Amino acid sequence: MAAPGFSIGLGALLLLLPLADVSAQGPHALPQARSGPPRFHDPSTPVRERGEWWVFSTGNGLLSRRSNDLTTWREGPPVFKEFPPWHREVVPSQRGHLWAPDLVFHDGLWRLYYSVSSFGKNTSAIGLVTSPVLDPADPRCHWRDMGIVIRSGPQSDFNAIDPHVVMDGGRHWMSFGSFWGGIQLLELSPETGLAHPERGRPRRIAWNESIEAPAILRHGGFYHLFVNWGFCCRGVKSTYEIRTGRSRSITGPYLDKDGRDMAAGGGSLLLATRENRIGPGHPSFLEKGGQWSMFHHFYDASRGGRSDLHSVRIEWIDGWPVVR
């Protein structure tokens, strides 16, 4: 989401909702509903509840979207109406603009992971909130703060943003990271959803000078790691592209098609700019009826670089994902 010395930039602030000047303890003025289709940036993995699809994304208080068909989306309420005090304790410049959520369902609860950060710095934290249901019309819908999963600062060799969670054989894992050391893998406690008390040390699994937004997908006996190279948040000048590699073990090493280790700069190109869809990024995956789709955001050149959601079909050729 943010590179050293670059930050998300003014372009992203125009693409996303405006920041609110909020108190860490108190409510803030929520953005008014806008006409036209909602925008998406850093979309979460699509999930389904009671026949309705949900995607969460970067924005003021974390934005929610809902759909009956994965095509037409309606704006839902933000996740946060009040902010935990630790947001500003960890990131003093934080004003409620939260990044890159992802969520999974486990043990009767939705676990929503998200990034608390500041532009152009690795003073960051990944937080966790939980709720038994997603629909705000249900009286049981209540997002409970579970605290910090992992944090980083100037002394860290990683940046604690862009979480993506995988549940694998009873063990839970979170890939995350950005510039400052690349993509990391952290084991989580299945019971709490937080860093594992004994095995919760991050390890690097991918690196590039400009890298972020990881996702891991298990398919065909391999773990496939997807990352973004390049810069987001510049509208039609964005250079994001999606790269990939695979491993027999979730902990790596992840090798690209040429056998290069992603932790040493490897990564095979999967999807780059195509026609009006500029800078595809922040991938997530959905399987329906044996067919895999990859969801991602892009900057629409036909609409002045507006960020939007798109999905492409994934085919598997010789064990590698291919976009058609």
C-alpha cells in the first residue's frame, strides 16, 4: 500500500474516501452515500453469508460492499464507527483511514484483519476484529476489537500491512508485508487468531524493491504465492502487476517458473496492465463449481483512473495459474 519515501500519494486520496479527523476514542462523521457504483481499493477475499456476497476494502473505517451476484455491488456501512485507542498509540498520525482488509470464518466468528499505518513509513500494525455475522441489520452484528496481531516500526525489517490469511490443515497462516524487507509469513493461533505464542515469528518468503499485497492459494499439491510488484495509487500511471511462484510447503521456498526463489527477487508475471485496466493489484481467489477466479482492483483509464473491482478466470496449465 505504501512505499518508503513515496507514500500512497494524493492520487489515492482522491480515489478513496476523504479522511476524517477522528478521535481514537470517539465516533467520527461517516461519509455520505454517493451516487454511482462504489469504488474498490485493496479488496478482501469475497465471502458469502446467507446468499449474499461481501467484500471489504481500504477506506474510512474500512469499507464494506455487498452483492447478490458478484457483479453489482451496493455500499454497506464501515466496519468502524469508533476506533480502538491503540490505533493512535501505535500510529500517532492515524485518522481512521484503514487499509487492505481480509477475512475468514472460523469457530462461529468472522475474523477481519486490517492494516493501521501511515503513508510512506513502516510504523504500522495489523489488527483483528471479530463478529458472528456480517449483515449490519442483524442485531448480532458487532465488531469486537481483538487487538494487534503484529506491529512494525523504524527498527523493524518489515512492514506490518496487507494481511492475507490461509487456514491449512488445522494451522492458520498470515502472509503480509510491503517494502522494508518484502513479504513475510506469520503463523497464527487458531484459538485466538493472533500471532502464535510459540511459533509467531515472521519469516521472509518474497522480496523485490517494490512489493506488497500477498496472497497464498493451495492448488494441485502446491502452495501458490501471489504478490504485487510496482507502485499502486497513481491512477493511470500506476505500475502494479501480479507475480507468482509456488512451493510444496507453505513456508517456502517459493520458486517461479524459471526456478528463481521469490525471496531473492524471483516471480513469474501473471497479470499486468491490459487496455483500460491499469495496474491490477491485491489479488484474492474464489472457487465455484471447480472454476477458480481471481479478484483484484485496477485503475480504469476510461474513467480517469478510478479504482474498481474486476475478476478474471484462472486456468491451470502444467500446474501453473494462467489468466484467460
